[in-house]
Amino acid sequence: MELMRTSDAVTTLGSLIESQIPTFLWGAPGIGKSSIVKQIAHEAGIECIDLRLSLMDPTDLKGIPFYEAQTHQALWAPPSFLPREGRGILFLDELNSAAPAVQASAYQLILDRKVGEYTLPEGWAIVAAGNREGDRGVVYRLPSPLANRFVHIEMEVNVDDWRDWAYTRGIDARLIAYIGFKNSALFGFDPLKNERSFATPRSWEAVHMILQSPLPAPLLLEAIGGAVGDANAVDFLGFCRVMNLLPDIEAIMRGEESETPSDVSALYALSSALVSHILRDPKDEKIDHLLRYTLNLQSEFSVMIIQDLQRRGIRMDHLNSYGDWVNAYAYLLC
């Protein structure tokens, strides 16, 4: 199965959901499988019901039998968490970690859109997700008839997609800069190593939350190491010390003359700090000052900053300084 970058997986999955084609999303732990399903539901304005099948018994899906006195028959009382109306995504997370008996109940729901006395409403699509068999998780091989009911998508980690996501979510600029500088740090899961803490997009999001917490600075190393591993924590905090030596961002945004660093790590840090500032406060005056400042940066970083902003909807083509910027870097934009 060919690996698909996150942005392509979102587009493909969105189309399959709209067409109500059952889809199975595969990928390593912590790369954001659950997040993109919820993101698609949120952007489409529909509901998403997340069922962790690895925590369920067969009767949790099928319901509990009861005696119907009038008909003298045994009927199944369907669970209350299954949808009755509207539109949405029924997300069967960790499907291949569920016990075979639970998978059997899910198979009926996926195949016939019903289980026991319950029928899935017309407006609902089914999406499943799970870790790969080589990821050292608790998984059961999907039975061939069940696997054949899905369109299978396997996600890979992509740094550019993660940076796009991080900017839109307001992730700490130091993290965005560090991952931009050291791409390999974004994902470090190795199923052959017995590590409790390792770097994934999910664990770096946890680092963001640690940085926003009131945790005293002397304890940051241990806490961040507990999320992404000790080596990554040491490297990241060393990078943060570089960021502390950057020019004054506010002074740049006021149009004051400011120095331009030459160190590559400092330039990555500066680029992310500038983009994050404009995204928080996209005033024309600040964008104008930013454009003029970037004319003095190394060309690849100047282009990276402006393209990062344009990808996130920041307009600047109406500014005179943008014309100067385009003239300066036209040879890189062809």
C-alpha cells in the first residue's frame, strides 16, 4: 500500500466520507489519525461519534437481548451511543485492536449498516482506524472479509503538513521553528526499540501544552523528555536558547532597523517567530515592515516566510513593498 501524506489523506478521506464509502485509516501511533477524522467532521459541520472498539464487548455494539411479552420474542436493545438521525461519521477507532468477537459485530454494521435491531441512518459514513501490525501494539489481523469491505489509506508523517497544522492551531513558535530546522525530530517511533517516550506529532503537541503550563523552568527538561524522549528534549531546549538571542520581533514589526542573523538554526527560529506574529496580528503596517526586513535575509528564508504566510491566507499583493519583494526574488519564484 502506498503511503499518503496527511494533506492528501484528508482530501481523499473527505471525498470517501461524502460518498459514504467505508474507509480504514492506517498509520503509526501518534501521527494524528483520530485528529483528521474529527477535523473533517468539524469542517463539514457534521457530527463525529468516536467509538474505541478495543475497550468494548460484543454486546456493547449489538445491544442486550430482552423478552418482548407481546410478540413472545427476544429482541436486542441497541446502545444509546449509536446515532439515530442527522449526518455524521461513525468512527470505529482501534478496530484491529478489538477482540475478534467485537470485530464480528462491527462487520455486520459495516457490511449491512445494521446490527441487531439497529440500523445506521442514511446520512452517516463509517470510518475505521488502527495501528499497523508491525507497530508493536496489541492488534489482531483483520479477517479478509472484513478488510475487503474497506478502502484502505495508510498515512505518513509529513513535516510541511505538520507545520501548516501547527500554525493554524497556535502551536508554540519555538516548536514550529525546531521541527522546521530538524525535520527528523518530528517522528522517531521505532517498533524495535522498547521506549516509553518517543517523538510523534501527538507527543510534540503535548510539549506545546507543557510549555504553556506554569511548570518551573528547571523541571522542563524532565517533563519534555517524558513526552518526546531525553535526547529530543535536550536538543529542543538547546534550540530554544538560540531563539532567546534573536532580534526583537516587536521592533521588526515597528519597522525599526534590526540585525539579521546568519546562523541557520537562528534563521529557522526567526522565520517561525515572524510568521507566528503576523498570523496573530495581520495588520498591513506590520506586513509591510516584515516584507522590507526580509529583503535583507538569506533568500531561501525570505521566500519561506512569505510563502508560509500566503498559504495561510495572508494577503500582501496590494502593498508597494510586496512589489519590491517580488522584484528581488523573482528568480526564485519562477
